[in-house]
Amino acid sequence: MPPREMLGLFLVLAVLGCGSPSRQDEQRPAEATPVPVVPSADADPDIEPALPALVSSGDALSDGVSLLRRGQVQEAIDLLEKAREEHPSDPAIAFYLGRAFNTDTKLARAEEAYRAALAIEPGMAEAWLRLSAIYVEQGRLAEALECLRSLGRERGRGPNLDYQEGFVLSKMGRFPEAMAMLQSSLKARPSPDAWYIYGVTAQRAGDDDQAVGAFQRALSLDPSYADAWFNLGNALSRQGRTKEAEDALRRFADLNVAKEEAASLASNLRVLRRGAEMDLQDGNLDRVEAQIGEAEAIDPGQPWVERLRGELLLAQGQREACLEHLRRSEALNARDPGEQMALARAFRMAGDPEVAKRHRHEAERLLKDGAGGMP
């Protein structure tokens, strides 16, 4: 039997005929466990961009965030800590220092940094959300809930905040309150995540009819939502709808295999990018060429691939060809502050300081707005 069919059959057998919802939760694969989704604050139309303008930090914040994006976490922490000593009144530096500690799993220090940012700028929505996520991870649910309510007092409520609060209330076992909060979020802005957590909450409260309906609504908005297929099969099996449950669980199995394959490719790209950047710094140009080639074979549309090829050509003395690739990269990463900083350095090295300056300013603007998929 092919591996994918074996996985589907295993999941069907694991769920069909199971007992209470809590028993099924124990058997659920770890990767399917609901986790808090912490979108940036500007995902909520009722919350303005989260980060304040810099006070006078110069390049330190941009450089620290750029190091963090490249996976040089300790170097980023060192730079941001120094910047914080020099500019203690800049909440953005404290916030990104919290992000760096968070990435390094130093949660106590991340908590302290986020609190420091909020002491300066109490309305920094992203800091409240990140702090709440730390508390959820540590099981400090009452503190997570208070963070979200503090954000509501500072910035007003919106569908994203209602969703986050509903999630935490669900984790606390306060199901009626959780469902009311999630209903408020869904009324303002239906989303697959909110319908999914609503279904999980109904399932935990023992209402499989509502759970089935919620998971189906989540899947109508996002048919690729693997966790929703799993939980839909779970709820259907308890209702005795065996054939429908089996179909749902097979959909989960197919999507989960595809998800694992995509995650593997993304991981390979991150390894290739970091290796190529380090080899370029060390002058190992043949290795850079090989790693760029591997990355292009996986996904030729990566902006850093074009940027690194340009930097490689510059190291080989081919300035005009270098600029051609840097310009291609420019068009591919308008919302990525880390790549904007990398382009600034590359154009500066290529002898075009005006373009370099433009990219540095754009990186700083994006950082102020909290843009870009930061770790």
C-alpha cells in the first residue's frame, strides 16, 4: 500500500469508534494541535500599524533586524542590546529585542523586553499580541487574557482581537464566553481560523452539530485547511457518519503529506540561503554558485537568489551584470525589510549610493510599520 494511503488508513482507524472528545484530542497528531495565530496588528482594520516611529536609533534597528532575518540571532541580540543602551526611549528597539529573544527561546527576557516597549508605548498592539502568545505557550492563560484586554483598552476592539481572546478563553475551558467572542469576530470578518477555533470550542463543549458546521464553514473558505479536515472527520465519526468521516480524514492525510513536502522545500531554501551568504563573505565563490543553482532549481522566483547572484557577479568583477540582477531582485521583495537592507548593502558595494540610500530608507519605513515576515 502506498505511504499516503497507509497514513490515511491509520488516521481513519485511530479516530473511528473513539470515545470522548478529550480522548480524541490525545490521539490527534501533534502537528494538528490548534496553536495561537498571532498576525501582525495591521491585519486588523481596527488597529493601526503597531510600531511607532524610531526616536534616533540610526541604523542599529535596521541592522539588528537584518541579522535576525539571516538567522544570526545572537549577533542581532548583541546589536539591539547596545542600541537599547544608547536609545532607551525607543520602543521599537525594545520590541525587536523581544522578538530576537523570542526567536532564541529566551522567553523570560523576551517578556521583559516586550514589557519595556509597552511601558514606553502602551498602544503597541504587536507587543501585546506577542506577549500574550508567550503566556499561552507557557500555560499562563489568565495573563494572556489580561494582555489582550489591555490591548482592547488601549486601542479599541476589532475582529482580530476578538478572535485572539476567543482562542484563549477556549483554552481556559470557558466555552460559552469563547464562542460569544468568536461569533463577534466572525460577524465582523469571517475567516477560516476563527471558524476552525469555533469548531474546536464547540467540539470540546460536546456539541458536535455546531462543530461539524463550523469546520465545514472553515473549509468552504479554505479547502486546504488540513486541521479542519481532521477535526471534521473526528466529529463526524462520533455522529456515526462513518463514510463521511473516512473521506474527511483521507483529505487530511493528502494535505498533510503535501504540507510536509512544502515545509521540507522551505527548510532547504533557508539552509541554501544562509550557506550562500556565509560562503560569499568567506570568498568561497564556487560554493556560492552551487548553492544558488540548487535554490533556483527549487524556486527560481526567490528575490534573494537574484540578489545573491548579483553579489556573486560583483565579487567576480562584473559590475554591470551585477546591477542587472540586483534590479531584478528589487522588483520581487517590496515588502521585505531584510531584503531591502541586503539590497542597500549590495548597491552600495556596487557603487550606487543613491539607490542604496533609497533601499535603506524603505527598510526603515517597513520596520516602523511592522511589515515583513519577521521570525
